Amino acid sequence: MRNPLTVLKRRLSEHREVRTDGGTTSAGSILDRDSVRSAPFWLPPFLLIGLFIYGAIAWNIVLSLTDFQGLGTPDYSALDFENYVVAFFGGTPSWSELTVSPIWNSAWNTVVLMVSFSVVCLALGLVLAILVDQEIRFENTFRTIYLLPMSLSFVVTAKFWLYMYNVETGLVNLFLGAVGVGPIEIVQNPDLKLAAVAFALIWQFSGYAMIVYLAGLRAIPTSHFEAARVDGASTVRMYWRVIIPQLRTATVSALVVLTVFSLKAFDFLFSMYGGYQPGPSADILATRMVREAYSNGNWAYGSAIAVILFIMALAIVTPYIYSQYKRGEL
Amino acid sequence: MAELTLDGVTKVFTEDDGNEIVAVDDVSVDIEDGEFLVLVGPSGCGKSTTLRMVAGLETVTDGEISLAGRRINESPPAERDIAMVFQSYALYPHMTVAQNMSFGLEESTELDDDEISELVDDTAAMMGIEELVDRKPADLSGGQQQRVALGRAIVRDPEAFLMDEPLSNLDAKLRATMRTELQRLQEDLGVTTIYVTHDQTEAMTMGDRIAILDDGVLQQVGTPLECYHTPNNRFVAGFIGDPSMNFFEMEVDGERLVSDRFTYPLTADQADAVGEARGVTLGIRPEDIGIDPDGNADSPHEFDMHVDVVEPRGDENTIHLTFEAGLDEPETFTATVSGLRQLQAGDSVVATFPPEAIHLFDADTEQALHNRSLDIPEATEQIV
């Protein structure tokens, strides 16, 4: 027999909706909701970020569809993709009398810098991490020394390497002279420019890759190293087959950070070359973007390049975030 | 398969500040071909270090380790033809079970892929894990990981197995099952095995022989029953057996042992064994103590006791006894009686310490002066 009290209780609660978490919510109490009651805490930063980051991105996208150029105000009445067509194929856009070159050169430089910089950084970081992980003396000192460059700003790195690369007094040329290679102009040499930039950036960031890898190595139980040794693997084979495959997560997270850093290497180039003009052999999308916008006044075209750069960054970060999400780490 | 010999093996660790720590001190054991030796001792006694020296994961400070008559002190692990099972299993998480099992063969033999996969399949079938070969370790239960870890060692068909507490991560029930299975497996394969554990039950039940280590020093090597019935010293007596042997510190007074609590007369043999020693530790195993709830303490080997706590275990009860009732934290010792006997805390009983069951240890050196006598001829034959 059914307990009449239970029946009564059920009737009373029938107008309540069952929430997904199993609780119930009654109509008409919007003000009591957790999301509303906590609003004073999350709403201000939410609005600020929404306006100044996502709002600015959205505005920039709209701007890239206009013909905004020179002084004056953008005209939002006629939106088209002309700037993107120009960016990819070049030509004379409607807002200019001059021919505008496409972005392929700087896009290519961007990709070369990104790939060479991140790959070498990771490889160097891995080697350093493995060496530092050998229970050596002064391990903390080495770790700090390798990590220190990362604490410098791009501006300091650029000025420092300008001096290092100097034809007459630079340490690099002194060293080259010592081994019999005559002084070489590096910073302004079109053949070496991009390599010089990449090298300086690698110097700055391989310590970061080392720290990420070191953390990864420390997370691998000692017994895995020992099991591989007892299984008969040589040191190289042990790292190659047992240890490095377990550093996948570390590699991916370091890679994402490094590539994104390389995309925004603008301030480094700006400081190294004292402006927006690193020359075609070291021109990356970021310098091109700023040059178009602030030197040439091609605001809309600069915005279009910014959007392309933004999409490139998204293309790198999204798969990472998605894979993290899939594995439930987000 | 081969015999493994440890001769005066010593390991000294030097700390950063220059302090030297002797982890293993002059350990010598001969392990016969196909023998199952259990290395047992409390944590930090050096048993794992000894095993790791045999595996080649630690250098040997002094002494010699040889396998099949060949000195292996300086050989890297790869050249020793030894397989090891780790406490944490150490399965490679990014490889499937089959890849885990074939790794050692790929690295240490010249076999081609077909031969390796055949061996892996055979071993997987033998271990009952053929269904799991394509899974990753993270998708396996603890017991299954344990099997894979064993399979990985077995597939290599090594000269010797080294096992470092391989069952300690399993729950009690599974541990008991795996204990039997491991024993059967080792018997079938006939591979010389060193098995490290801190669990004296595993040592008693699994080993052909037990080697008991304490503080880096080998205390005794012998069959489980030898170690149980004729311990070399007080440490072995207390370590082997659960619940542990009871110890009473006594003074020698002629042919009697005297303490604040009781006096115990010795037989002539026992008195001879004690000889000149002044202080003696009297040891008696809980199951050798006779308990009579109704009797009177008539004989000099019988004592009036009070039951402090009763721990029922089903098959038997462990009872904690004390000489004086009513103390807050009384000194107790244990006796085991049949699980069917009804005893309550607070009961007064008479406990018998049968003279043939007592052990006597020198109070200073802790060496055994006299061990219990084993009257039953078969038992004596078996253990000697």
C-alpha cells in the first residue's frame, strides 16, 4: 500500500522541474540561481574581457572587410573580402592607386621561423633536459642558467644579440675569426637574417622547453628507466623507445607555447631592426601587419593580415585545446 | 637457467656530505639452479638493494655476484640475461600489452618479428592474458597488469628472475591467488628466482629457502621451516611467524630463569645451552602456549594469567594475556587458541609454557642458545 504522505509530497513537488544534476528548481526564483547570485564576482571581468578582447577581435574582423585607409573614419556600409583577395593574390585594391604585394613572402618567413624555431627549441630543450636529469652536480644552477634568458624581454634579447652579431666587436664574429672565418655581416645580411633571428629566439626559449621536458621526465617513474635497462635496451634505445614517447604531452604543450611565441615575434624584430622594416628576407606577418597599418595607413588591409595571423594561431591552439578536452583535462 | 652466487656482496652508499651508509653488508648466498629464494626483511634492510645489484641497477661496492659461474659485477643489465618484475609493474604506458612483452626480446635478442610475436602469443596464452594483448596498461586492472608484468619477464626466458615485491600492490584475496600461481609457474619454468618481500607470509609459503636480512646483514638462510623452528637469533625468531614469538627478558639463576613476573625452571639440556650467559631472552610462539580456563597453576611451567583482549580470527583466536589484571596499559603477550574456544576479556586462565617449546637467546648477542625441540621424527627429518 502506498504511503499517503509520499503521494502528497510528490503532488506538491510536481510543478518543480528536475535539473540535470538531480536537484529541482522552482519557477519564479531566477534571482536565487547560483549564476545570478554569483554575478557580482564573474560579471565585471567577463564584460571587460568580452569588450576589450573578443569585442576588439570582432571589430577588427569587421574593419578588415572595409576599405578604411589613411585619415578619416571607416565606412561600414560597403563590406567585402577585397583585402583578403589582395592579401593572397596581390593587385591594386580600390582604396589605393599603388599595387599592393600579397603576403606570401612574409607568410613563408613566418612559417619558416615558426617551424625552425620550435623544432630546434624542442630538440635542444629535450637534450638539455635529459642531461640535467642525470643527477648531476649543481643541477639547480644549470637549470636556472638555462632558464634565465626566458625572463628577459624580447627587446633586451634583440639588443643583446645585435651586439653579439656586430661585425667588428660581436662575440659571434670574434669566435668566427678565431676559427678563421672572416667577419661576416649577419644582422643586415639577407641570407642570414632569418637564421640570426631564429638563433637568438632559440637561445631565449630552449630553456623553457627544457623545463617543460624536465617536468615530464621527472613524472616518469624510475622503474620505467630500470625496466628498459633490464630488458636490455641501450641508453639511446631506452630514451627513444620508452622515455621520449611518454613525453608526448610535454612536447605538445611546449610546442603550442613556442609556436604562438614565434607568431608574435614582432617586438623582437622591431627592436632588432629599429622599426617595421626588417627587409623582405626577415619580414614576418606581424611586421607586415604593423607596417601596413601604421606606416602606410592601410588600416583595413592591416586588419585583414591580423585576422589571418589570428586564424593561424587558432589553427595551432584549437587542436591542442580540443585534445585536452577530449582527454578530460580541461 | 643457472645458479646464482652472491659472495661477500657489500653496498656502501656515500651521501653528499661524505657520510657512508652500509646498505648491504657482506651477504653471501648460493642459489641453486631452479631454486626459489625469498629475500625477506623489514623495510630498509637492504633486500631491494641486493636485488638491484644482481639486476645491475646498482654497482657492487665489494664482493662478487656470479651467474652460471660467470662474474657479472661489471656487466651492464643488458648482458646479464636476467628479467625483473617491479613492484609498480613498470609497464610502458604508451605500448600495448604485446608491445610491452616484446620489447625485451627486441632489445636483447636477434629474433625476428615473427618469432617474437609467436613467443609473445604463447606466453600470453600461458598467463591467460591473450585477450588483453592489444590493450594499453591503463585499461587493465591491477591483477591483469601484474600478469602482464610477469609475462614480460617470462617471455624472455632468462637465466634468472628477480622479483621486487611483485604482489604488494594487489588486494589480499588476489595476492593469495597470485602467490599460488607464481609458485606453480616458477616450478613449471624451473627458473632460478630471487623474490624480495617484506611479508613473512609470502616468505614462508613461497620460498624453497628464505634469506632473512636485517640492517644489511644476512641473519639466516634456510628452508621456511628451519627458519621458523630453529631461528639463528632473536631477530629471525621475531620476524618469522604471525603473530610473532613472545619474548621475555630473564635473569639466569642456576637452573632457573627469573624475572619480576615469573620464574621458569630449565631442563638440564637447556641449562647447558645457557652456559655462562647471565641474561637470557625466553621466546615462545603463541601457538605453543597452552591455555586452560579452569585449571590451577600446579606445575612450575604453568602461570596464572588474565585475558586482556581477544581477537577472533575465525579459525583461531589471538588472545592477549597479562600477568596482572587491572592495569591501564598492561604488558601483554599473545597466545593463539582454537577459534571455537570461548574466552572473554577479563577471564582468568592458566597458561602453560611447555619446556620443549621454548627458545632461549643470549640477551646481549641475541644469538640463539637453544631452540625448541622437535620430537616428531618426520618433522625433524624434513627440516634438517
